[in-house]
Amino acid sequence: MHCWQTAICKTAVKSVLCPAAWYQSLVTTRAGAMVIACQKLQLAVYLASKDITVALLHPGWVQTRMVGFGGLISPQESASGLVKVIAQLTQKNSGGFWHSNGETLPW
């Protein structure tokens, strides 16, 4: 039997760096994250019978233009870590939230 995997990647950088001009973006980002989290949990339960695993992933603070290239990890490191996390998904840990470094994150 083959297990399919689905992952939703969401960044939290705007909740860390929040100048006044970003409040609207912060609110929509946080609301979007909550919707994704709730849908992801429901999706994990629904798809379990089809042997499909689901995860919510945080890419880490990635060195991108959005953060002035001041992130802690390269895009390649982030992508590599996310691929490793996805490869380790099972029905037992489906529905979890992970950082690209493999750390389980709290809701």
C-alpha cells in the first residue's frame, strides 16, 4: 500500500517583525494560519482512511528578499529540511506542525 502525503507551508515571520505598517498583513496572516490549521486537522482525519498524511510546515527564517536576506538559513537548507520532514510523515504523526529543522511546533 502506498501512502500519499500533503503538506501546507506557512511562514510566521510577520508575527516576529511587526512594524505598524504591517498590522493589516499580520492580522490576515494570523487569521489565514488559523484557518489552515483547522482545515488541516479536519483534512488529516478525513484523509486518514485513504492513507494520506497531512502536515503544516514552517520553512524557518529563510534568507529571502522579504527579510532583507537576513534569515538564518538558505532557501536550499529550508527546502531540504521540509523534504526530510515530509518523508517522515506517517499516519501516526499526521496532522502535526513542524519546523523545517524537524522540530515539532506548538499550536
